[in-house]
Amino acid sequence: MYNHDYVLILDFGSQYTQLITRRIRESNVYSITHPHFYPLEKIELKSLKGIILSGGPMSVYDNDVPSIDKRIFELGVPILGVCYGMQLITKMLNGKVEPADNREYGKAELLILTDSMLLKNVRNMSTVWMSHGDLISSSPNNFKVIAKTPETPVAAIENTDSNIYGLQFHPEVHHTEEGKKIIDNFLFDICNCENNWTPKNFIVNEVEKIKSLVGNNKAICALSGGVDSSVAAFLVDKAIGQNLICVHVDSGLMREDESNNVVKMFEKSFNLNLIHVNASEMFLKNLKGAVDPEEKRKIIGNTFIKVFEKEANKNKDIRYLVQGTLYPDVIESVSVKGNSATIKTHHNVGGLPDRMDLKLIEPFRELFKDEVRNIGKELNLPDSFIKRHPFPGPGLAVRILGEITKGRLEILRKADKIFIDSIEEAGIYDEIWQAFAVLLPIQTVGVMGDQRTYENVVALRAVTSTDGMTADWYRFDSDFLELVSNKIIRNVKGINRVVYDISSKPPSTIEWE
């Protein structure tokens, strides 16, 4: 049960759905996304202030078309349909949707036809972002057309008596110039939301929830030393104190001196109940011969659980496992969002075994990385810690393409350290969301000291991002890339070629595996 206002987003498989979630949260209103088939009976009505129906890739007249329970219109809360969502509202309320003569993708100018609460103070002829192949040829009864574009005669509709609204364009993308204003109009003028969803309120609510859940039992926390797991540990510690046992597992897949530095940092600076387990031989043994990235992730997930359960069995009161799972992890791992596709398994989501003895506590399962960092700030963690680049749970196993061996791990560790140290020395670490090296499964011919070499290729990757859902490659100065390349080739035995990855997400992912 939510202790604050929230807006429910029903997802029809749009690539932009998570942007709607983010835009609402940026206005300090909580939003949660569920698939379009989410049961009406499960909707928490007490704090529900509005519903948004997302866009989607299908036509409302396709076979097996995604739809909603028509009783949703009887809940008494405002509803906003975006693109496919607007067309679905139109079809269900006896309007007419037809294929467009010309599919409309990209920028368009919005002509506002009449005063409307949804479009209040929106600049006329502002740019909006279109992405649709159908259009509304006849709006439902008692709906007013409030805007159009040169190619779309019905770009926005409203029925103020029923509190139902529709937009053919996407207000959530930054290409729509007045998009934030439109979303805020819906949130505050139509839904009457309060902008009370803040890191402070999240902490208060989550601490109470965890206290109630755990009771007098104990929890074990998978503490990698990264931002997500560490902030999760501090949050749960605030709820149950010494009943939280943090376990840092050295999987042998960490960066140079990573495990030792993590343990020293927490023992020196923070009063957490911490256990250090070196399980590197176990992980390497289980990964032997594994090449497929999905297989690697599942092996690592299962191995982590075995380690944690072994530690938990030493104390009969431990019932829960705390993880720093984030929203992007869930979205990319499991097809929980209707028609959205699974991209890859994250070891702390889809990589877990089907049956395990511990129950999960994942306080950040519905949060983005920047939101977790804001919570860390509220918990008074230092900026130097909060701003650390993300590091994947499976560690270097997903940055070595092909089989994992001690020798290949050592090569990658050295190259990665040179890359990150150089970024820090250049004073640009905070400009970058994530940077790392990837060891490729190929060797190339080189010349060193007048001798022929046949050694490994390492790829460097650095991206800028806000939440990890989308990312762009970082534009290093060419002199910097030359410097790093020379350092790696001269100092890391086994590498004779360095390349730089200039692909963005999408179409690529940030990690290579």
C-alpha cells in the first residue's frame, strides 16, 4: 500500500514507457508501470491519482491486440492515453481509428484549437514528437478535439466530464518541447497530485516497510561495494540495525584490488556488520567452459546464492536476502512489461535459481540509478562514493567475451585499471556514466621490438547517461585515446591492439554481454 500519491502507467510495449515513468518522478510524483493486463483488482485505489495508457507498436485492429478492462473507466480517476493509448480509448468508447495515408514519425507542429486544462500555457505551434501509423478519424461521443497537426487532424482530445484525455504525440520524449508542461498539467491540475515523493519520504516509508517485514529475524545483504548494494545496505541497516549481516563475496571476477578496497572502506568508515568471503575458486570452477553470456550470468547468480545460503545457514534467524536490484535490471531481465522484450538476464534478477531458501528484499527494484544516488545523499553518504561508476553484478565475466580464465582476467584487470586511472587523472571521471575495458575473443598480428606478435584485442567503452536505459558514447579527445592506447599496449603483456566503442544505447547495450 502506497503512503503517497501515485500515477499508474499501463504499458502496451512502447519503447518510451519508462520515459513516462521518469518524467512523472522528476516532478516528485511517484509512478509505477505495470503491463496492460495488470488485474484491476490489484490496483491500489486509495492513493491512485491518475492512469496513463502508454504507446505501443501495434494497431488497435491487429489480431490479439493488447487491451484493458473496460471497468477502468469507472474507477473515477483521470485517464490519459498516449499514442496507442489514445487510439485504444477511442476504439473502446466507439470512436473510429483508421490507417493513416502517410505514417507520421518525427517532429510536427501542434496547433491548439481551444482552451484546455491539459494544454494550459502550452505554446501554440510548438514541436511535438509523432510515432504512429494509424490516426483517429472520428473521436468518441462527448469528446472534444483540442489540438491537431498538419498531418494529424486529431492530435489531442478530452472529455472533462469523464476526466479522460488523449494525446497522439509523445509528451515524455525531449523532442516534444512543451512535454514537461503537459505532463505537469495532467499531474497537478487534472489529477490534483501532491509533489511529495522525495528521497526523504521514500526512506521513511521503506524503513517502516522493512521493519514490519523482517520483524525479529535477520537479513543478509549481498554487498558488492557498488552504489546500489551499498545504499541498500545502509537503508536496511537503518531499519533493522545489527540484524543485518553484510557479506562481500570476492568472486574472482572483480577489478584490480576491488575486494580488498571495498572491505577496507567499509571497515574503516562505516559501522556495518560485514563478512568477507573469498569464493573465487568456486566461481572460476563453475564457469569453466562457459561461453554463452546468458549461461555465464545464470551460473554466477546460482553460485552467489549458494555462497549466501551457506553463510545464512550459520545463523538460523536469517530469512532474507537484500539486493540492490534496479528498475533497468528488472526491465532488461524479465518481460514484465507486457510486450516489452527481454534484453538480457541480470544475475540478481533472472539469474537467480527458481527455488532458494532466502526471501528477497529489493528496496530499489522500482527505482533508477540516479534516484538511488539521491537516496544515498539523503543518507549522508559521501559524493565520492555515490558517484562511483556502475559495475555489473557478474563483474568481469561479462567483459570477457568467451571463456573465463585466470590469465584472461589478469589481462583485463590491468587494462581496465590503466583506463580508469587515466580518466581520473584527466579530471573527467564525473562526466562519464560508466567506463570500462572489454577483452575480445580474437587475436591480431602486431609488431613489438621488431618481432611479430599475435595477441589480444581490448575494446574501451565509455558512455554518458542518466539512468542506464539509454546512453551515448563519450567523446574523448583523440590525444587522450592515443595516450591510453599506448599505456595499455606497453604495460599489459598479452594485448597488442586497442579499439574504442562508439555505439550508443539503443541500438547497442552498455555492456557487451
